[in-house]
Amino acid sequence: MGMMQDGCDTSNSRSPAGCARGQTRRRPPALTSFRPTASWDRLRGRAELLRRVRAFFDGRRFLEVETPIVSSDTVVDRHLDPFSVVGHREDGRALWLQTSPEFGMKRLLAAGAEAIYQVARVFRQGERGPLHNPEFTMVEWYRSGHGMDEGIALLSDLAEELLGRGPAGRMSYREAFERHVGLDPHTADVRDLAAAVDRLDVVAPASLGEDDRDGWLDLLLAERVQPHLGVDRPVVVYDYPPSQAALARVRDDDPPVAERFELFASGIELANGYHELLDPAVLRERNARNNALRRADGKRPLPEESRLLAAMEAGLPDATGVALGFDRLVMLALGASCVDEVMAFPFDRA
């Protein structure tokens, strides 16, 4: 981890665990709190990586687009909590800062776009730590006519271009669990998963429900699988359980799997991709299920109807989409230890 330099300072940044503290000589908060937490060298490196992202997509004839940051639509997910905006639309609907540009970009696909990308500022409540900032930069792209294999190949090419660690390997979700946990995640029941947690000396949080199968899978993934992923070179994990499909389609294998894939490097998740769901009826079912889970968790339900559903009813083309956390990628590319070191003003200094 590098020291802060070129006049930048993190001595009063309240950085999360694992972040660099920068200069050891402390200054009064009034004199330092206005300063960026990233060095000028890293801000220049970030700008260069952003230039290379645009060159990568422009060279493949993708169109750069912009979609609303504030919208009455929002992704309905059990774990994603959007910021609500003070005020509302004239029709009385609440407004939300977007957790992803997904809805707007898919509307463009339904309107005829073939290959589009966006560099977007996105927002998620409650996400703060060495790898999280509530406001962050996401690079998201879609290409009609692409299936999961083509989507993984394009993601691998981008990772190789930006990280220089070679092409990404591929590993199924099942293979990752069999290798590092010793069970099949598609057939194991909650008792099997809980036994694996105990056997591997993982501490389960008190909030984890006994019947929350996805919660047990996520715990094992985070604690015993993910640290091994992408250590030598990046790896794409694919074919997730159907219960974790989000907005991906489910393939009718035995057992069924979600055509979802994620990129990992140095044990860090960098990108999440889907062979996109096309059926609006299925999305409505998932929205209702996620809101039921949110209510059970004591969270506010989110609006289930959206212009995305209208676009899907009009006809969303077969497509693959990927969202990449740009700040995390910059962190790895520049040898930083947390995202605070590669952004000018993280949440604590916003």
C-alpha cells in the first residue's frame, strides 16, 4: 500500500478497516477534512483507466449512453436499499437514486439499441467499508444477440485490458463450492449448509435465519470460497442457483441454474452479469417475492411496477448485460488497499 502524496491526506478520513491511514503526522481536522483521500498519482491513474474503458467499448462499436440517476423506478432486491429523494413526481410517485442504470439501459434495448455502455454514478444505502462507498462508479453494458458465453468472453477481454493479468478463467458455482466447501450447492439443504459452516469454523451471524438457504450459501461463499477466487488470474464464476437469479434467466438444467456470472480478482467481486430475463410475468413474481422478504426483514417495500416492465412487455431482445464496480477495479489495478484511496471524496468527506 502506498503512502498518500502530492498534498493529499487521509489522517482524518475515518477510513474503514483495511484502508491506508496515509501520513502519520496529524493535522487539525479543520485543515485536512476538505482534502481528497486519493493521491494525485492515483487520481491520474483512475482517469487513465476510465479513458481505457471508453476506448475499449468505442473500439467495439458500443454507443455510450446516459440514463436518469433520479427515477420513480428502482430495482426491487432484498438486500439493495436505494436512497429516496426528498419530494416526488407530479403524479405523487416517490423518487429514488438509482442503484444501477439497468432499468434505463434495458428500456433503450427495447427501443432498438444493439450495443450500449454507460459510466454511471450509482447509490446504495448502508454500504460502507474497504470495498464499499454509498456513492460509487459503475460501468454497465449490454449487447443484444449475446448469450452468456459471449458475455463472459467480453468481460474477460475487458478485465485483461484493464488489469493485465491474462484472460479470466471459468468456474461454475457448483465447482467452486465442491472445491472449497466440499458440497454441491444446488442439491445441499439448509442442514447440509449449516453443518459445513460448523465444520469449516465459520461464525454464522445471529441474524441468519435457520431456513434462509441463500443466506447460508452467501456466508460460505464470502468466507470460504471467495478468498480463493482469482488469486493467480481473474476468474468468472457462472451458473448460480435459481433463487439468486436477480434479473437473469433460468436455464432448465437438472437441477435448473441461473444464467448469471460474476468476475473475481484477488478474492474480490468486480462484476456481475446476466443473460437477461425477458419474461415480464417472471419479473413481477420476483418483485413480489423480494418485497415479501424485505417486509420480513423489517424493510420498506419498493415499487413493483416500472417502465422496465412496460419495455419487457413491448419486447426486450435477447441480450447479455454486465455491471462492473469501477472503483474496485481501480483499487486493484493501482495497488491500493481500499476504495477510499482511489476516489477523491468518499462518503465521509462528501
